[in-house]
Amino acid sequence: MNSDAEHLNFLRLALIEAEKCEPTPTAFCVGCIMVVRWPDESSTPVVLASGYSRELPGNTHAEANALFKVLKLSIPDLSALLPSPSPDNLESILARVDVYTTLEPCSVRTSGLSPCADALIKANVRRCFIGVGEPDDFVNCDGAQKLKKAGIEVIWINGLEDQCLRAARRGHVKTAT
């Protein structure tokens, strides 16, 4: 099954990750889930990793943290998680990975770290499901466009935009208009 309800469910799991973020007025709180269907599209999806902003040291982002965890998986780890046939290499898994993220992957980092869109492109993930576009609170983001140009399918999930934006802006100071 590859339905709208399934995609919303994975995005809800990403929202749970976003709620784990330590709020800060200078960055977004984002959650990410990485899922694979192995060995083919009709297989039951398996969550490989999750991540949230600032989970790991160094002002890290949700997608980078989840990807870091996936890249640490060994072939025996993957074989234990996935049904037969066992994968031969991590690259074959990454090419089937669906990324679910509450906020559009960043294309610019003011910290000097590599943008999440670049990391997802380098990993050669298959698709990226996005809850809401990144508002221009800090930078102008074109992460979704960057992913598309690199051949990664981008799907905007409808239905949780307000929740994703509220989660992202947790800890931000509201200004009078």
C-alpha cells in the first residue's frame, strides 16, 4: 500500500520527532523519518531511521541526523531489518529510500554546514515527502527545487501544513504586526 493515509502516517511520525527538538529562536524544529520498501515497491515499508533538529552535536538538522544514522547501518544491520533477499550494499537501499520531513530540506546553511538538500542528493534517495515549505524567516530556501533538479521526486503532503509550521517555529519570538 502506498496511499495518502500511509504518507500522512509517516509525516505524523516525523512531527513526533520534531517535538523532541530543543526550541531556539534562531532555528526551526524539524523532524524526519527515512523509510524503505525492500526488495520492491509492493513490500511493506520499514523505518530505517529518524532524526530531529539539533539531536546530534553541532547544530545539526533533522534530515542530516536521520541520514547519518542510515549511513551507519551495516549490511548485517540491514539484513536484520529487511526481508529477504538481503541487500548487497547500502547504495541499493538508499536508492529506494523515501524521506518524510516536516519542513522543506534546507538549501542554505548560515552555519557553514552542508545543506540537507545536498546531503540527500549525494545519498541518492528516491523521494522526499514534505509537510510544508521552509518560510523565509532566516534564508530563502529552494531545497525542493534543488532535489527535483537532481532527479529526486518531491511530493508535497497536504493536510498537516499548519502542524508542521507550528512545530517548526516552536521557540520563535512573535513580533507585533
